[in-house]
Amino acid sequence: MDATGKGRFISLEGGEGAGKSTQVLLLCERLREAGRTVVQTREPGGTPGAESIRNLLVTGDGDKWDPMTEALLHFAARRNHVETLIRPALDAGQWVVSDRFSDSTMAYQGYAQGLGRDVVMELGQLAIDGFKPDLTIILDIPAGEGLARVDQRHSTVDAAKVEDRYERMGKAFHATLRDAFLDIAKREPERCAVVDARARPNDVGEAIWKEVSGRFAKELRVAA
């Protein structure tokens, strides 16, 4: 926790197949080993209400929502997530690690679906008062490599359980996403760190831990 007694909020971002879910698990383990109480969560989702909205977003046809409707659904889920889970956990001194947060809406709807940065920023201000993570790790991987990983993963999963609406939007869409996340990181270097996601999971995890432990050296040293 910081000097105010609040916890820290870390998000992991990146395109499909970047390995976010795996790295969230690894990071939570490292933080617990360092003595932190950790809440692991995801977006869209993380709370019962937000998980209900998740199903509307990650399944079905790619064009079933226009970009504004889609962004509004994401922010409706996010507001519930922030108000009922994230902020209370941080106020209690817990650390929160989320698989995606508002940068995904910026990348997917703001950039790749053409809604625009200003619109997404305004929605974020209205819905969650511009609330952002203390640190965002962006896992970077070329679109083709990420989608190949996704195809391999889906080959072992029941097709009825696959949440692949975004993954089916095409390689050009996903190439735009990669550029979007890198541009977000370039615009906010004080908050964002880019990590190469092409390496082995444990090596990627070490690179993430280097960023996290460097950013929060004082808190983690006290907890060790």
C-alpha cells in the first residue's frame, strides 16, 4: 500500500493471444509472495453485474453493436466493477490486478472501431471520473502471432464455450489494435510499460515483475 494506506491497481493489456490471463496469474502469485493481499479480476466482468454485460460483448456477431453502443456497454460494466470491487479493495489496502481495463476500450472502440480518443476519454470521465490504474503493463505481440496462439488454444476448448467475437474481427483489425496499444503507451509513459510477449511465459513474467518491483520498490521492499 502507499503512504495513504491504499492499495495499488495494476492492469495488463494487449491484443488477443498476448498471454494476459497467464501473466495475471503469475503476477498475483509474485505479489502474494511479497506479502500483498491481492484481488485478481478481469474486464469486461469482475462482478456479477459486469459479468452479465460481458456475455453481450464477447459472443455473437462482430457487427452486432455499433462502436458507441459497444463502448457504453463496456463503461457500464466498468463502472460497476470499479465501484463495487476495485475501489473498495484499494481502500482496504489490497492490491488489484486486472486482465484488461479502460485502455482496451480506447484501443478496441476508440482506435480500431473508429470512435476516437476524445469520445472514449469523455465516457471514461463521466462513468468512472477518469479513474486509471497505477501501472499498466502492455503485452506486445504481432497480430499474426497472437491470433495463431488463439487458434491453438481454441482447438482444445469446447466450441460452445469460446468467447471469440473480437478474435474473429480479422487480422487488419488486430494489427490496428497492436498499434493502438503502443500509441497509448507512448502517450502515457509514466503509467504504461511495454513488455515483449513473444518469449516464454516465465520469461515474460520476469520482465513484468521487473517493471512492477521497480515501480513499487518501496512498498514491495517493506512487504518482503
